Amino acid sequence: MIAVVEADDLWSEGQITQHLLPLKDAVPAFRFTAYAIPNKLGPVHDLKVKYPWITFAQHGFEHSHCECLSWTKEQAAALLLLGREMGYAPLFKPPNWEFDDELLHALLETGVALHHHHKARVI
């Protein structure tokens, strides 16, 4: 059996050891996409080696309410690229599912995919 799961708001390694390792022990083929907060979790290079079954993706940068709406295309691109330098996969989910065309253009420019959802609102 393979279990593939994703969740939002990862900000510490303690969440991995407390919540995810027991799942991994129970289901060895367990794979997880962690939508993490780069400004809180920091670089993930070492975590990717320690937990190769986890894909670390960006969930905003600071995870403030609707933060992406305040970004210009240039700011968004800089934060997306910074996330890539920090080891995050080229996958992004905006906090509260709210974003605008500035982010969309930055995602296209940087080659980072948008995790879309039916509740997402382009403002």
C-alpha cells in the first residue's frame, strides 16, 4: 500500500517527529508533501536528507493572512527564488488560497507550480 498525503503549515521539525514519523512507521511507503512556512522552518536541505519521503513545498513565506496580495511580481519572484535556494520544491500554495495576477506572473517567470484549489480566489 502507498499513502500520499499533503498538509499545510509545517513550521518545525518537531511536527515531523510527533505527527509524521508514526505514520511512516505504520506505512513504510508513506509519502508526504509538507506545505511549509520558509520564514519559520528555514532552509530544508538537511531535512530533505533526513526525511527523503517528504517533499517540502512553500506555503507563503511568512504565512501572514493573505500575504501574497501585498507582493509585487518582483517581490513574489524574489521570495519564490529564495525558497528554491532554501531547498523547497518548485511548488507553491498561497495562504488562505488568495492571490493575484502579480503572483501568477511570478510563478510563471520562476517555473514554480501553483497548487490550486476550488476555493482559491484570484483577487
